Amino acid sequence: MAALKYAGLDDTDSEEELPPGWEERTTKDGWVYYANHLEERTQWDHPKSGKRKRVAGDLPYGWEQETDANGQVYFVDHINKRTTYLDPRLAFTVDDNPMKPNTKQKYDGNTTAMEILQGRDMSGKVVVITGANSGIGFEAAKSFALHGAHVILACRNMSKTNEAVQRILEEWHKAKVEAMTLDLASLRSVQDFAEAFRSKNLSLHVLICNAGIFGVPWQLTEDGLESTFQVNHLGHFYLVQLLKDVLCHSAPARVVMVSSESHRFTEIKDCSGKLDFNVLSPPKKDYWAMLAYNRSKLCNILMSNELNRRLSPRGVTSNALHPGNMIYSSIHRSWWIYTILFTLVRPFTKSMQQGAATTIYCATAPELEGLGGMYFNNCCRCLPSQEAQNEVTAAALWELSEKLIQERVGR
């Protein structure tokens, strides 16, 4: 590789942005190098920052690495039937210097949803967001609508949802935004919503599974399941099942699962290591609200990963995320002690717009096109717990979820 030359480099907006005439490539073993087409040479160091990098993680599902007749690595996207010399993992590189980790990223915990969408035209995109009449769901819906998307707020309380729609229309009277009834505590309601949506003959480019309950007393839904498990996981699972064909026909499409860092503090298997239904939907005597919430958030990531494995060959990717710690939203409303706690920490947590940023990032970032099965925090990819990465557990949860729905609605 030729030696690094700094002289004569054009100024760019970022030290990570390549000057004109340069291209980023990868070797077969994952090292990043840079090709200068003007001078017909290559080098290991970034032409501006001087850093050396490697790509992080495995290739996305459906991708394969090959080598051409000249020994240059290229990549085959079997899903979209195309080839490229651009490694799809280049959005997630790591510095070669372990003593000086690369912490630079385009967005962070202070970024807002509107900042991520700045300059973007979402016209023609259809977005469904569950639980979008308040909190980060509302901020995500508003941000999409103000950038031209057709946004559907899928919520249980129609009075509050219609008020939310009006609040968005007051900011921009031409916003394409509407309310539809969806009660995740009722599989029949999920079914009715899916049928009503399908009757509109719309595409579906982004489905954001945002709704959730937290800290509620033990209670069974009309379907005979513990409410936190059904609302936070099974209702969303059923919704995706009923809309997956629409998503596939709209491809490329994305599913975004709003999970939580609290997924790290729980387990959903019994002492023998098998998925345990009584752990997921416990009887009253074994119920603890916080633990139930943590388990449902673990289910969100497992479901997202398995969904990506199953639907990414059809152009639908799925990623999960943590929106922020103890954001002051309506999720704490079930118990006065939680309300006091969330109020006390409110000055030190993210705003609603900041809380919605990672959701918007996962739903729209160009560098995530075709990439799924990942977990994000502060608009940055990070590793979830080991249990959340367990493919066997994810497959078992998927099969159990299908069984529970089959037993209750027959499909």
C-alpha cells in the first residue's frame, strides 16, 4: 500500500468523509483500505483522519463475499440479485487502535428525531406507529408527518388519538395523518385493525411497534394472558403476522421494535433451559410488574431478530432499540410511585424528541437499508444481552407465540 499523503486534500464536512476521487473498500479478512482513483493507488489509512479500520460483525442475511479475477473482493446480494464492491458492513467499522476507541458517530443521545429527518422528504411513505398518541410515539409520528409521510396512529384510546392528530395538523395543516383503533390487549382488535388497514389498499413501508405498558398490576386480558406479555409482545407479534404480506409487497420495508435496556436483567427460560410459558405469562402469585416488563422487552429483541431472519429475504428488515432511560412519558402512569420517580429524574433524562430519535434512525437511516437483526441505543449499534442474541430461544418464542394465537383465534 502506498504511503499516506495529506497534502492537497480537499476540505469536507467531516474527517470521516472521503475526499473526491477516493473509495472505501475491504479486504477478504475485513480490513478497510482506500483507493485513490485519481492517482491509481491504494492505502490502509483513511486519507483525512489517518485511522485504520476493520468492518464489524457478520455480513447481513442473504449476502455473500466473493473475489473477482483480479483478486478484488466484491459482495453478492442474493435477495436483491445484485453485486457491489461496497461492503454492506462499512456503516459499522471499528478503529484498529484498541487504546483509542472510535467514539465518533453522526448522531448521539442528544440528537432529536427532527434533526435526523432534516432535509428528508418522506412523501409517498406509509408509516404505522402503535401507541402514538403520547410520548415518544407521538414525537415519532409528528416528525414523520411533518416530513411528508402518511402516518397512521394505531392506538386504543381514540379520544386521545384524535387529539394527537389535531395537534399535528395544527403544526402543518397538509400533514397526512390519521387515527385507527388498535388495542393490543385484544387479539380480536389486532385482527380488526389489520383488516381495516388492508382495506385501504395502502403500502406499508415502516411499522413501528412502540406501544407498551409498564408497572401495571397483575391482570389477564380477554384472551386469558398476562397483560404486560400480551400488550408488549404478543399483540405486536400478531400485528406483524397479519401485515407481513403488505410489508413484503411494499419492500424495501422496515419493522422497528421499541425495546429497553431492562431486557438485560431477566430470563425467560426455566431451570432446564427451556422456554417457559409460565415465566412469560405468570400466575398472580408469581407476578412482579418490573420483571414482567423486563421479560417483555427481551421478547421484543428476540422477535425482531427472528423476524429479520424470516423476512429479510423478502426485503423486510427489523431492528430493535432502547429509546432512553426513564423518559418522562405516559408509560409510568399505572402506579403513583413510578410517577414520582420519573418526575424526580425528569431533569436528567432525554426529552421526548430525543427519545424518539433512535426510533426514527432505525426507520429511515440510509446506511441501514437492507440491514437488520441489530439493536441500537442513542442511534448507535450495540450488543444486546447474550440471551437476546440466542437464535434457539428466538425460534422457540416465535413458535410459542404462533401456538398461543392459534389456540385463541384459529389463525
